[in-house]
Amino acid sequence: MTPDLMAVQGVAVVLFCLGIAVAMTRRNIFFILMGVELAINAANLSFIGFSRTLPAAMSLTGQVVPLFAIAVAAAEACVGLAMVILIYRARESLDSESFANLKE
Amino acid sequence: MISIIYFSLFASIAMGCGLYLLIAKHPLYGALALIGNMISLAGIYSLLSAPFLGVVQILTYAGAIMMLVVFVIMVLNTAHDHEVPRFDWRGVYLVPVPAALALLLLALVYFNSPVADATALRGTAQNISQFMFDTSRTDNGYWILFEFIGLLLLGAMVSAVLIAKKRLSTHKEDV
Amino acid sequence: MYPIASYLWLIPALPLAGAILLGIISQLYARRDFGPSERSMGILAVAFPALAFAVTVFFATRFPLGESLRSVIAPWIVIDQVSVSFGFLFDDLSRIMLLFITGIGALITLYSVGYMHGDRGFVRFMAYMNLFLFSMITLVLSDNLVLTFLGWEGVGLCSYLLIGFWHSDPANGAAANKAFLVNRAGDLGFLLGIFALITLAGPSGISFPELKAWLLDPENSSLIQGPGQLLILLATFFLFWGCTAKSAQIPLLTWLPDAMAGPTPVSALIHAATMVTSGVYLLARLSDLFVLSPIVMGMIAVIGLGTAMWAAVAGIFQDDIKKVLAYSTVSQLGFMFLAAGCGAFDAAIFHVFTHAFFKAALFLGAGSVIHALAGEQDLRRMGGLVKSLPITFIILASGWIAIIGIPGTAGFWSKDLILERVYVSGPMGPVLYFAALATAILTALYMTRMMVLAFAGSFRGSHHTKDHAHESPLSMRIPMLVLAAGSLLAGFVWAGLIPGLDIFGRALAPIVGNAQHLFHPAEHHGPSAWIFAAAGTAAAVVGAISGWITYIRRIPSLLGAPGPHGLAKRWTLAFDSLHFVFAILPTRVAAWISDVLVQRTFEGLQILAGFFVLDSASVIRKLQVSSLRLQLGLTLGLGLLISILILERIS
């Protein structure tokens, strides 16, 4: 007996929006990173929820994609944190507003 | 029945932790909330017959990645953290975007409500590895993608080392 | 099997413990201004080799000749093709080798306590000496080729560490590198030899007793005589190639003269008495294999003779007292290989044994001279030292009469035996014999030259060094005297003049006798032994007298750089030039190609790709807004828009 797939998708949507909201409203650079992580997790949950709707061996496709997503997230966190360290050294601050120089 | 109870427990923990991440004061608290969220998500994965992913979630996500995040937070932990305002109220103008996204997605899911297929396989380590690497069962498998992910991780590691390396010769003004 | 055999590991373990202990102590004092007390460290450094010698003597005297002990400590590499274990084999060959390795090793460690007095690296030096003894004991005590190879590499490492011991001088470091690299070239041969043996004999190709049994097994004779011939040829050739590097034979001999950059006790222990003879040991240990390949045996004999002659001539040209002894070592090793190549493995091992005594005595005596003259090694600046250094003179003189082969001394017995065996070895025997006899004359010539230049005439160095000249301390004199006595008396263990003492030949019979019998099925009868003895003595006397007459009057010119000039220099460095043309130059060309052509090309491609990315990024950057989160929101909005459009199209 698996949980209601509709409810799973609902939880995934809520978590995704929370993650996006964290990433967009918080000023601390760590919260932006963690908000993105939360959104990725929500997407993974959605994948796994949908994987239950596919027949037989096809259903595992929905579980392999999150597996790769986790690996990519690891790479992302690795590079992202390295950049945080680099920027922190230059600006002595964790405020994302002080990094607002993407353009120049 | 018991799975429904577990699911509601895990789901409420996950959403609670996500909410706390939004309002947390210190990044360390936020990171701990995120770890709680991931562990409960791992529980949900297991309930959805994906035990292997649940384990990977705990090992890799909650274990390795979040450990790295916590480590860096503690390394860069300075008194300045409290001076940074928690929210940027200009961001409120952007909230309609995720809200619209949420509405769209929920509507989509509601009108094409997912139906569970009884023949769906359980995602054990054996099934998943066969699915990924046994080319006699699946057409192409995921060999190439797997190798690329490995290369990506290697590249990420090398670039992280290069980025975070202290350049002794450059001055602060030059960066 | 005696249960006591399971304690064989004590022999290598004792010097290893010493090496570890002294290494830790030397590290503890590495950052301090003062070292630990030399007296206590010296006692510690000598105690471990001395204990190993005591254990060896215990084992050696407890079991009768012909008895062999084998003890397997633990399995090491266990795979389908081959299984290797940490096993020790204590038979008569390793008994002889171990006795003089640990004995002379302990004596030379004692000597170096005096020689290295006041050196900042005293403890480090002692740690290296102990580590060397451990490796050397492993080499001769192991019961299989792979563990022998481990010891083989270990002695090479210690040789490298000790040649470069005074590493503040770049020349010493270069000499150490040279020794290490040339030895690696030989190790390649050793490894290929092991692989060839495994291919030939399978799992029984690794352990010495099993290999011997396999070779003697009648079931395998058809394989050995037939399709296995090529593999046997390859295995013996490759193993001999390994031996040429370790034992400084043509063509891999250039490292040994350069190795004299190390402290003199090192030259005595490693580069004269023990390590360089391990090639001869390996030939004797695998004698059953080598006799199956007459081509390689002939090659060994010819290369040994060639090395002996070339090095003897080169020895005449040297001005550095240690270089003379180095070329003399190369020459004597050539004699050993000549004997082994003629099938006289027992004579070769006997010469290893006697040579260890007299060459160690000669080197330690030379070290005593250098010590007395405050580091002066140039023979041209010596002379007349017999008055100021009488004890050193006695020691060097006993080594001298031993190496040139004056009757009764150790060198006489072993060299005479080799010459006699060479003569009767086959149709080519007399030719080899007369060439070897000529080399013996040359040996007497250059050794006499060294003695005359150092001790006869009047002193040619500065007055300061003359006043400084003094006899060595007691810790140096005792080992030298023991070794000098050994170089006079060690020959009697074969001579048969004293009944019951001629144990050497009988001890080696079970190990190499079968091989020698295979190699000479019919007993050749040459002239009487007295004629050989007379010829050998005549060679020694002729060489010594002509050396005396030539060099007693000629006062060497002090002008110019030390070392040979002109043709003599070209002769001395002949093999260095060959190495340069055949090994170093091609390597440099390959390095140039890979650096300039390959590396630079790829670098250019990388720089090109980098420029492309930077240029395109500067265009794309114009499209962005400055705030991070605004950028994120806009991206999401665009994603939302696109997904709505797509969904509209689908539905």
C-alpha cells in the first residue's frame, strides 16, 4: 500500500515553492544555496512519485533520474561552496547584495 | 494504513523543515532544518518503493553534501552574519512567480491525476543497477551518462580546488 | 624439520629493529641543535648487527653441513598462477653468505662509529647501515625469487641513500641518482627473468627449492630440452642482465666508481664486500637453471673476463685512492663472473667470500688514510705515510698481498682456484686462462702502484695535513685488524692444508655440485695444481715488481685536475660514453619531442579554447542584470512562460 500519489505531488510542489521562495527572498548566500537544494529535492520527490505510475521496468526510469540528479547536486554544491569561499575572501561578507556585480 | 500515517508524519516534517528554512535566523539552523527535510524525504522515498534512493539520499545528500555545507558555514562563521538582514523585501515582488508556478503545477497534477500502476518495480539496488547497466534487458542502459557524471564530478572537484585555492600573489583589490 | 627453524626471521628482524629505532631517534633529534650521545647511539647501532651475527653463528654451528632449514612465515601473494610467501631458506650457500655479511657488517658498523665521529647525520647513517643489513640478509636468506627481489631493491635503495649521504654536495646526489637509475635498468632484467621463469615452470618457478626440484624432475626433461629452450634462454639472459647492474659488469658498470662519493665505510660494506656480490650469489643460487643455457654461460664468462680486464686497466689510471679500489672491485667481480660462467660456481662464491675480507680491509685502510689526512683522497698528495701510519700500512699491505695473490693469503687460494677451473673448463679454457692471468698481472700492477704512491717515497701534500696525520681511534682499528687477519687467513677454509678446515668446498657441493657436474660431465685433467699455483704466484710477483720499478721513481705531477687525462680518460669513461649514446641521448630526444611537439600543441589548443570561452562570455554577460536574486526570478519566470507555451501546444 503506497501513499496517495496525489498527496506526494502536493508535498513536492509545496517544497519546491518553499525552496524557490528561500532562494529569492533570503539575503544570506548560504540560504540561496540551500533553497536551490530544497527545490532539487522537491523535483526528485516528484520524479519518484510519478515513477509509480509507469508499468514494469519503465518505472525505474523515474528512479534513475533522481540518482543522477543527486550526483549533479553534489557537483553543484562543491563548486558553489568553493565560489562562496572565494567571494567571501574578496568581500568579507555573506550578503548576496554585496555580490551584485554579475554584469561588470 | 500504517504507510499513510508514516507518509503524513514524514510529509509534515519535510514541509515544516522547509518552512523553518525560510525563516531561520542563522544559516547553521537552516542547514540543520534542511538535513531534517532530506531525512524525512528519504523516508518518503522508501514508502514509494524506492529504498535504494532513500539510502543514497541519506548517504550522499544528508551525509556528504550537507556536511560540506555545514563545514563551510562554520569555516566562514563570522560576527557579520547577524548584520545581514534576514529578508530582502524587494524579493516579495518576486513571490508571485513561485506562487503561479505552484498553482500551475497543482492544476496540472489535479486534472491528470496520477494512477498507480501495479506492475511498477520496486527500486532495490539490484533492480536499479540491472536497469542502468544490464544492456541485455534495457536497450542502451545508462553507461555513457554514468561515465559523464563521473567526469562531471571530477571536473567539479578540480575546479573547486582551483577556485577556492588561496592565491598568495594577488591582493584583495585585484580580485 | 627442526622447530627451531621457525626462529630464522630473527636474523633479518634484528637489523630491521635497529634501523627503525635509530631512524626514529634521528628524526626526534632532526630539528635540534645537538645530536644524541654518539657513544650510546654507537653501541645501539653495533648491537643489532652483532646480535644478528650471533644468531647466525648459532644457526650455523647447530646444524651439520648439508642440512637446510626452511621456514615459511606467512603467505604473501597468492593467485592462481603463482603463490609467493615470506619464507626463509637457510642452507649452506646462505649460511656462508650470512656469516660474512653479518660478521663483516657488524665490524664495519663498528668502524663507522669511529669514522663518522662528529658528523651531524651520525644516527641517520647508522639507521641506513642497519637497513642495508636487513635488506642484504633478506636477499640471501629468502627462499623465493620475489622476496630476493625485495631485498635486491632494498639494498639498491640503501645504496642510493648512502651514496648521497652527504647530500649538500650536488655531485654526491648526482652519483646517487646514477647508481639508482643504472640499477633500475638492471631490475627490469630481473623482473623479466622472474616472469620468464613463471611462464616456464608455473607456480614452482618462484621458490628456489621447488624450482630446483622442477628442473631436476625427469618428467619435465622433455619440456626443458624441447619447447622450453627459448624460455630458459630468455630467463637466464634476463636474470644475468639483472646481475650485471647490481654487480657492476659490462655494460652497466658505470655507477660503481661514482658510488665512491659515499662515506668510506659504505664503500667498503656495500660497494665492495656485500651488495655488489649479490649478482654472483644469484648465479650460484640459480646454478641449476643457468647450466641449462650454454650460450648465456659463455656470455657470462666472456663478459666477466672483459670486465676484469677493462677495469684492471682503468685502475692503473686513477689518482683517487678510492677510485683505484672501486675499479679493483669491478675487476674482481669480473673474476667471479668468469668463474661462474665457466661453471665453477663454488669457486666464484669462494672468491666472493675471500674478496669480502681483503677488499673490506683495503677500503677500511684507505678510509683510515683519508681520515688521517683530513679528507685527502688524491694519491698524488700522499707518499711516505708508512712512517706516520704504521698500523694502517700493515692493514693495507695485508689486503694488498691478498688481492695480488701471494701464496698463503686468501686471494691466492680463491684466484688460483678460479684460474685452474677456467683452464679445465673446456676447449676455450686455456684462452680464457691466459687472458685472466694477464689480468692478474695488471691487478698486481695497479695495486702496487697505489701502495707505492701512498706509502713509499716522501710526503707530497701540504705541511698542515702532514702534522694532522694520526692513527685512527680504537673503534676503527679493531675491525681493520680483524679484517686484515681474515684477508690473510680466510683462504684456509678451502685450502685443505689443515685437516678438517677445508669445509668450504664440501659445504657448497649440495647446492651447486649438481649443476657443475651437468656442465662438465667428463672430468678434464689439466696440468698439476702446483703449476697453476706457480703461474699465479709468478703473475703476482711480476706485476708487483714491475709496479714497484715503474712508480717508485716517478714523482707524480701535482699540476692539473685529479683523475686521468687524454686516452686514459677516454678508456675510463668508455662505458659512460656508450650509455650517453645509447640510453641518455634517445631519452632526451624523446623528452624533447614530448615537450615541444606534444605538450606545446595541446597547450596551444587549451589556450585557444580558453580565449573562445572568455570572448563569448563577455558578449553573454551584457544580457544579465546585476542582482543575483533578480536574475534567478527572471530565469524562473522565463521557464514558467516556456512551460506554459509548451503545455498549450501539447494540449
